[in-house]
Amino acid sequence: MVLHHSPSLWRAARSRLWADRVGRYSLLVVIFYLALMGLVLGGALARNWNEPQALNYAPPRWFESDANRVVPPPQSLSVTDISVPLYGWRDPLEPNWSHWAQEVRLHPRQAPILATTRLLGADKWGRDVLDKVLQGTATSVWVGLIAAAVATLIGTLLGAVAGYLGRWTDDLLNGLYGILTAIPYLLLVFAVAAVFQKKGLVPLILILGLTGWTGVYRLIRAEYLKHREREYVLAAGALGASHIRRMGIHILPNVSHVILVQFSQNLVGFIKSEVILSFLGFGVPVSAVSWGSMLNEAQNELILGKWWQLVVTTLAMAIFVTALSLLTDALRDALDPRLSA
Amino acid sequence: MTGRPLLEVIDLSISFGRGRQSQQRAVDRVGFAVYPGAMTALVGESGSGKSVTALSLLGLLSPTHAHIEPDSRLLWQGCNLLEYSVRQWRSLRGRSIAMIFQDPLSSLNPVLSIGYQLEEVIRVHGKIPRGERRQRARQLLEQVGIDHPDERLNAYPHELSGGQQQRVMIAMAISSGPQLLIADEPTTALDVTVQRQIMLLLKHLQSQLGLAILFITHDLALVGEFADEVVVLRRGRVIEQGRVKKMLQAPEQDYTRALLACRSGLSSGVLRLPVIDEEGRLQAAAQQGIARQERIQGSPVLEVKDITHAYVRRISGWRKMRQVALEPVSFTLMAGKTLGVVGESGSGKSTLARIVAGIQIPDGGTLRYLVPLDPVRHHPVQMVFQNPFASLNPRFTVAQILLEPLQLHHVGSSKSERLEIVQHWLVRVGLPKDSIERYPHEFSGGQRQRIAIARALTLSPSLLICDESVAALDVSVQAQILNLLRDLQDELGMSYLFISHDLSVVRFMADDILVLQSGKVREQGSVEQVMTSPQHVYTRQLLASLPKTSVTH
Amino acid sequence: MNLGWFMMRRLFQALLTLLGVVTLVFILFNWVGGDPATVLAGKMASAEDIANVRHQLGLDRPWWEQYGLFLGQVVRGDYGTSWATHEQVSTIFLTRLGPSLTLLLPLLMLQTLCSIGIALLVAVWRGSWLDQGIRVASTVAMSISLLVYIIVGQYWLAYVWGWFPVKGWSDSTWVNLTQYAVLPILLGLMVSIAPSVRLYRSFLLEEIDQDFVRTARAKGLSEFRILWVHVLRNAAIPIVTDVLMGLPGLLTGAFLLERFFSIPGIGREIIMAVERSDFPLIKATTVYVALATLMANLLGDLLYRWLDPRVRLE
């Protein structure tokens, strides 16, 4: 299906958005975050987030200078020291031991020199908070984006079908909508999270996307219900346009502003949900980091007085979500069809 | 008019929009006076600034959007209203100057009862004790001609008919004995027969209470029959003002003359209406047209036999209610002829249009299109809708709008051939060739309706259905579109199914007339026959509701 | 329309929806997530153990019998025992309801009152610095995760400054309301007020631009009366509906508060159940909360009819 976007109306909306100072700056911030996400996912940034870069709990550089920190002597690493009581069991790897020990001697490895401070500090394992927050931002935004895309797609498709066709299709889909909305959103997410035994990004995206389409569905259905009776759609019908054509080519561009606003609203919601899920340990796997899992670590660090990870994560998230919310509002105003009429 | 004026408007200028460059002057140095006990009409087409002027008289314009220029003066019995404080305004509103609006349903609070809303005004302004307020409210309802006032007091606005709602608005307006009543298009949203009753009520109250009325309208015919004084506005300026009788008989300004001509022409049996050009001057129509009698007698194109339709509404659970929209309707439409369908809201006329257009399927009866279905004319029936602002897809360019039917029916072998067809029709309906890449919102209402007509014509239909196609347009634009439709009919020999609530427009367009009321055919016959000797009571009512303008042109 | 008919129809619809929820839960827990027996039997279980558990749970029977069993459980309100604590699920649910309500009812009430108050202020002076300021503040407030409010609030207000108890719960409702629930309620308000203010503001503004407000002004009414009688009376319809529909959502929505402040409510129980894969408990909660939601919707519908004469008499 080809979308016939009218550049004129979209251009008018774009210039309205750009003329709105809040809209312009929030758009720039969102683009900046998306660019960061792209760089991190592409491997250009924060690739070594999971390796220690500094001493554990190294403070931010501007907060405490290097001179106050004492560098502990590097620990020597030895493989042959292993002597674990095995209670009569035989380690199945025993035949390899001598070979490994030789390998280690042949390639002496320098213990990494760990910094005493980092720009934004380091966590319990000495991982750099800046790298972590970049990686966490990428994960959270990515999960939110894909889940919002899935939810918006499902919601739009079902909403369009229900609103346009009406009758039993509408009754059926409304029934499904009624069932899903009878369960409060987070409870539904928890229930689905509970049965998904594997943790990972894909289940997480599916959980959010498959449960979160109801809002889009409701609005798009109402729009299609309204537009179906509009004269321009009746006119298209009188000219012989098929139902698919009326749904996709005539009505869809006219409700696209609703879809766009819903998408960005869903994005905000899903990012918040992901943070809560990951915080509780039902979200991203241990091998990944997101704003939620960082907040989880930060919670325990705060009690020890190590506040930097909490502050950095909160700021990263608050700036993005604020910008996105403001952008959603600005989009809603800029795309309001009443203004272009 | 003798005596001191009640209200004097002097050099009133109002601009809209914030910031210097975006300011738009809606009202430009307007001046007129309203005298006690007289009905002064403020007449103009859309964009003339008449409603803005009316709202400014009660201080109801939004201060953030509208800006009244400093040298404007509104003298109410000698005091400048523009210097009033908030408190002074409030004691003026409802007590000395009252106002009623165009759409009575949305102007009444939907969740409060009629009685509550009436008593509220009485309480705010009057010194009537609590116990007698109900009685006073009852009296008021009786005064404006509402039956069973006791029951109506407990009713909610949506339970009343449009005419009754407007009567309630009037009752609220006169409750505190105001000296001036501003009526902003009070009858535009109502059916023609109701319209007349409301006007008669206003006229009655004017004489009975000695009320001055400022009547805002677009309808010169109503002015001619009811008003005493008239002020003609165009694009925010006063064109002409004076006594109604004098002005309508001998208008001094071209614009007034033109406005009168494009309405009164409807009744005088002319073939083309005079139109108004950009500068507001009167122009004769470009083409002369062929007289009705001289048109070639053709064969029938459409035979409709006993068509019925009912809407099914779910009222509760599994119970459904059938609401009859059309009782058996039959007619035959001849080639090159126009059948006019007249009816008020709820008469089933739009349902009929949709059935003939093939958008809706009738419950019973037969439709026979007697058009040779040659391969080019795939769609012999096309339709032009009422609202030109809603019938064009706002996201399509004019080119996309006009090309779509050609693409759908594989007319023309290449894009360039199709574009040629499109351009031909664009020029034919009177639009510039370069409008093809533009979007509907860049056009005025009349131009949009031309686009809609061009779209219908691209498939060369033999029957064109016009469902209230000029109802949303100003009278001057209406005349242009009606002329265009007649030109096209003379040239292409199409038949029209012309549907309207406006008997005078139908009289101008049609050869035969079909009168519909609540789904039933009340009368059917040739125009002359129906207009000169109506058989059914309802037709006579409709005819009687046509304003009796004493104007001869 | 006749009220009895209306109630009958809505009850029937609610029942159908509930059946749908039950079916959804059944499908979700029996098939989507894999074999529940492997979850219950644990990680070290042998094939024999698993087969045993399957038999116990009735998983070796055909699906319609399993479905029938589950329906029976729902109808009797007996979901068996928790896999983790072996307590009766219904007992767990009943004992956790009290603390949840102690926390949530005051929260909902305060939230509604504050939101309507602020929304009225903002709607009257819309476009002013107050409106702008509150808009920006609420956008920023909404963008910070509830987690951060809780972590920071609990650390500073309770732990460092000692204004409130860090966590805990007592047997006395009064003590709970005046001591343990105060900080959680305040923190809950921080996040929940902003969205409601936005919503209610839009409800109010929708009415403020209506024609009947212009009529009221033309009648010479004071701005206060216009707002209080004409605008608020109309805006009350969506507001009341929104509050009622939001009630069941709060039941689980406050789980973070309950977890951090060790309040033995339903929300905390759910999180623990998800952590321990305690399926009977999650299933029961889902069905119960759905039932509560449907009842709230029904009540909302009735109130809506009572408030709006246009619907009432159709």
C-alpha cells in the first residue's frame, strides 16, 4: 500500500513544529538520543561497558581529584594455585590443567591498569558509568522503539478494521479489547513476564508490544468510525474505490497524525514500563544493561553513599522522557488538522 | 427613524491574531445605530464581519484573540461600552442587552434542565422571590409559544426540537426585560417552516414588548420581510444602510443590487443568474442558456420503482428498532432533465440520493439505469456532495483527486492522457490550469465545489446527483455554481437529481419536483404545476415559508 | 432506555468478558510459557518427578478437562494453594487486601481532590505563567521514574533525616495511616497528580470553549458561577468516570510502593509471586482484579448515566 502523504500539509505541520521553540529543542534532543543509540548499537561507542575500567566505586573526576586516591598494587594472577576440595569427585577438565598453565606462562598478560577516577565515576565492579549509561540508554530506547512500533502497528491495523468494517468484526475485536483492558496494564505485563521463562530483549519487546496496543486501537477505531462516514470517503466509494483503497489510501493519511502521536506516547510509556520491569529483574537479561537495571544497582549503592550512578541514570532518563513528552505535545498541536483547514 | 438611538456603533474596528504582521482586520470602521423598538438587520455573506460585530456589542470576543482598535466607540444610551468594567458588563448582559445564537442545541447547557437554566437568569438579574421564579419561568415559556410548559421545565435541551430550543433561548433572553435583543443567525440551523415561525415570534415580541432587535443574517429575503432598518456588510465594511423598504426597492450600491439579484432571479424564471465579481459588482452571466421548453425530449435514464429504506438502530441489548427513512418512492428521470427533490431534515432526501448513487442498498424496490453501458462510461451515475470542505480528501492534491476515478476505471491509456482529461474538466468548471498541484485547503468553498463537480464529470456521467450541493455556499457563490450546473447540462445533456431544502433553488433548477416529508412522497409533478397549484398541505406550508419579499427587480 | 434492561445487558457483557479473561489466563499459563510442571518441579527434577507433577496438576488430561477444572476453581473462588508458601490462595488474597486499601484509598482521594483543584486553577488562567509553569513542572515530574522518587525519598526523608519510618507495617490501621502509609502516599502523589491534572485540564478546557458557556456569559453570570455550575457540571462526567475506572489499576499500580516500604499488600505479593513463579497466585490475582475492574466499569457506566441526561433517557 502506498501512502500518499501530502507534502503540503506535512510541510505546514513541520514548519509549525519548528516555529514552536519547545517543539524544536525537544526534537533536537530526541534526535541526539537516537543518534547516540545508533552509535552504541553499531558498536562505535561504549563497546567495553562490561569490563572494569577503574577501581570499584571510582568517583567522578570533577568530584574527587586523582591525588586523593591510593592505587593498590596489581594482583598477580596464577592458574596453578587452584586447589579446591573435590570430595572424591574428579574434575572432568583435569587433563587440560597442565596445558592451560603452560599457555598462561607463555602469554603473560598485563593486569589492566585501573583508573582511580572516571568522568562520571565507576560502579561496584569498576565499570565506567558513562559507558554504562550510554549502553543502558541504547537498550532502553531501542526496546521502547521496537515495542512501540509493534504496538502501534497492531493497534492501527485492528482499529482500522474494526472501525471501518463495523458489525461482527467490530464486536469481536471490541471483545478482545475488553478482555485485555479488564486486566490493569502492569498486572498483565507481570503475568506475561511470569510465564516467559527466558529473559531477553525479544521476550521483553513482545511483552510490551503485545499488551500495549489497546490505547492505539481505541483511538484509531474511533477515527475510522468517524472518517468512514465523511463525505470524501463516500465520494471515493461512489467513484468505485474498493474498501481496501478507502481504508489505506483515503483514510489512513488523514489519521496518520493520531498514529504518530500515539506512537510517541507509547514510546514514553514503554520506556517507563521497561525501566520498572528491568528494575524488578523481569526485564533485560544480566548480559545487558538498561536504565532499569542501572537503577537497581544504584539503589544499593546509594546506601553506601555512592550516588553517581543514580544521578547519571536519572538525568539521562529524565531528559529523554521530558523531551519526548514535550515533543508529543508539540506534535499534537502541529498536526492538529483543524489548524490546516 | 426618530428619537435617540439605543445603541450607536461608531468607527468600530476589530482585528484578529497576535503580533503585528499576522493581524487581520475583520471589522473596519463600521458604524450604525439601533433605535428603540425597531428591528435592525446586519446583512452579509461569510467573512463580512457581522457576527464579530455582534459579539463585540456584548463584550463576548476573546480578549486574547480579538483586538478592538482604540478609536472605536460603542455608545449604549450615550455611554461608551468599551470603557465598561467587568462588573458593568455583567450587569448589562442579559439585563439590558440579551443575545441568542445560531445553534440553539449547543448554546444550551446539555446537563441542566430547561427550568434551571431559565430560573438562573431570573435569579441573577431579577428581584423575584425564590417561590415565584418557577411561575415566572412557566410564563416565559408560554410567552414564546411552548406547549405544556410545566413538563418542559423539567426537560433537558436534547429532548426538545430545534425550534423549541430556539424558543427557550428566546425565553431566557427576554426574561429580564432587555431593551435590545441581538439575534445572531437565529434561524439558519432550523428547517424552513420552523424558521418562519421563529421570525414571526421575534416580530411579535418586538411589537409586544417594544424590544429593539439586532438581526444578524445572510438572508436578504428574510430582511426584506421582517426588518425595519438594514446595514449591508462586506469584508468588514459597511456597504450601504438605510430603511429596508427604500433600499430593497432602489439599492444604491452595486453590491446590494447584486446580492438581491442573485436571489430574486431564482423566482423570476430566468435561465441564468446574475453574479457578483471580485470587486462586488453585478455581472450578467456569461452564457445565455437554453430555455426549458426548447430542450430536446430524451429517453428515460433512470426508473425508480417503489424504493424503501429503513435504518436499524440497536436500542437495548438484542432489541432493534427500525426507523423508516423512505417509504415507497417512484419516479422516472428523462435524459437532459432535472428532477428536484425538496424536503426538510429527516425527510429521507439524502438517503434517496445515496441509494441512487449506489452507496446505499435499498430494502426494497427496483432501480433501473437505462443508460447504454459503453466501455468508457463505466459509472453513469456520479454525485456532488453538500459540504465542499468535507468531500475532498484534504491529503490529496487536486491532480490526485481528479485522476483517481480515471485510474480506478482505466480511462485513458497513459498518465499524460489522463492529465489531459483532468485539465480539460478543470478549465471547463472555471478553475485555472495551475491549480492541479495544489491542495483543497488552498481553495475557497465555491472553488472546492467546482473541483468536486470536475471530479464527478471526469467519468462522463449521464446522471449527476447534487445532494444539497449549494447549501453550504454564500448566495453570490451559490449563483455561480447554479449557473455552472446549468451550463454543463445544456452542453453535455446530463440529467440531474437535484436535492435541496431550499424550494427557491429547486424551482430555479428543476423541471419536475418531488416533495418529501418524513420519508413519504407528498407531491410530485412539473415545476409549474407544483408551484402554482400545490395539492398537498405540506407543499403549501413550504411555499408559504418562502419569504414574501416585496422586492421586484 | 429502561434501567433494568441496561443492567442486564451490561452484566451479561461483563460476564462474557470475565470468561474471556479466564480463558486468556488459562491459555497463557498452560501453553504460552511452556510446561508449568517443569516450573513447579524445579530445576533439579528428574523426568519422573515432572511426570508426577504433571499428574498432580492434571496436565496429563485433555485440555477441555483442564479448562473445566480451572473454570470450577474460578467459580468456587478456590485456586488451591500457593506453590511457594502452600497457603490457601484465597486466604493470601483476603489478608493482603486490607493493607492495599489502607494505602490506596487515601491516595486516590487526595489525588482526585488535588488534581481537580489544580486543573481548575490552570484552566481558569490558561495561558498564564501559572499554567505554563505547572505544565512544565508536571512534564518534568512525570518524566522521572517512580523508582527514583522512592529511592531518593526513602533514603533522604526516611533514612537520613528520619522524618518517616523507613519501612514497616503494624496491625493498627490508625498507626498505619498516620505513620507507615504517609511517605508512600506522598511519593505516590508525586507521580500520579501530574497526569490527572493534564487530563482534567483538557476535560475542563473542552467545556470552556463550548457555545453554552458563551450563552451563560451573555446571560450575565459571573465567571465563578459559569465555571462552578456550567463548566464543572459538564466536566464532572468524564472526571468521575476516570476516577472510577482508575481504581482497580491502583490495586496493582502501587506494587512498587508496597515492595519498597514492606507493606504486605496485594502488589507486593504479585511481585514475589512473579519472582517465585507462583502460578496459582498470579492466576487468582489476575482474575480477581479483572472482576474488580469490570465491576468498577459497570459502576462508572451507571454513574455516567446518572450524571448525563443525554444518555440517561435514550
